[in-house]
Amino acid sequence: MTSVGLVVALPGERRTLSNARLHSGPVSELNGNTRVCLSGVGPDRAVAGAAGLIRQGCNALVSWGCSAAIWTELNAGDLVIPERVLSANGEVFAADRAWRGALLARLAGRRTIHAGSITESPTIVATAADKRIVRSRTGAIALDMESAAIARLAARHDLPFVTIRAIADPASMDLPKPVVLALKQNGDLKIALLLALIARYPNSIPGLIQLAISFQAAQRSLRQIARSLEYDFYPDSALT
């Protein structure tokens, strides 16, 4: 039997699975064959979280959550299940073809799913100009900080891997400076610092409102896809 481990960086991304009544703590049981790890932001934390899931018996890994668009055709809330994940040092990791195909078949007709590649960024890419540079260099359609690290670990253990991501900030969006400066490594915002930075940079308020709207769109999409899959991310019957 396949036991799936979902690696999630942000608490807000984890809450998209809350209909399954996840318990508090870094690792929760989603259902009989699925566990969720709240790893925190970045490749090192993602690897630590994924390794913990493997130790608990998970033998298939999902990178679940939000990503930044670097292709201008993607909008907030759009879903990406990429064919490939690109690392910052040029490695290419293919998503498990049978598993990805089964997911697409189950979601067919419900909403558009974008393919292509997601690329790794070791740090937050905060500006539209920097996103254009990454797009030009890699040809990817979106980026995140965790998927390549999880894919590398899956390859090392010879485990199947897929990425399921929703766009939280479009390619044209600059992340507001207060958010970039106030984001903790575990993905939480330092609220006191954020408020102080907003007071210092009041012109960032429209961008903060737009980012909140975009993130909510991404959360809605992740909730919808989780419900559409009935929280069963690897149905063995669909892969035989």
C-alpha cells in the first residue's frame, strides 16, 4: 500500500487541508494512508520534513502549497502540476508520470491545470523584474523554495514525487517590502515587526491588500483540489 507524505511550508497552506481535521503539530495524519508535515519555508526545512515523513513510512511525496508565477499567463489561484522540477544548480527532476497522469485524469473537466516546469529559488523572489530574469533563464512557469529539495530527496530514496501548487503572486506583482522583511523562517509573519514596517512604508498598503487577495485565491484553489481528490492523493486503483 502506498503511504503519501505531503510537505507543506506555510501554516496557511496547511489550513487548505483543514476539512480533514488535522491536529496541531508539525506532522498530522490526514487519513489512513496520508500524512502532512508543516516544514517551514526553504529547502533545508522541506528536506527535514520530507525525511521525517519517510521515517514514518511514507513512500510517495507531494510538494503542496503556493508558488510564485514567473510566466505572465498565470493568474492568482491558477493551479500548476508540473511535469518537471528544476533545481537552482541545474538538476531536472521529472514528476512521476503515472501518478501525475492519474491526478490529471481525476481532475479533468473541473478546472485548468498548467503543466511545464517549476523552478527552485533559494531565496524569496520579491520583484516582477527578478521574476522576469528567472523566467528568461529557466523557461519555467512558476517558482518555489521547496519542491526541488523534496524531489531530490525522493530521487535519492527512489520514491515517486509530484508537485501540486497554486499561484499566490502573479508574475507582475512585487511583494510588499514589509512582508519580505517580516517573514520568519518557519513561514509565520512577525506581526509586531510587520505593523511597524507598514507604518514606516505606508505606500505598501495597496500591495499588501492585493497580496492577501491573491493568497486567498490560492488557498481556495488548494481547498477545491483537495476536496475534488477526496483527500486521496495516490489512489492505487488509478495507477494500476
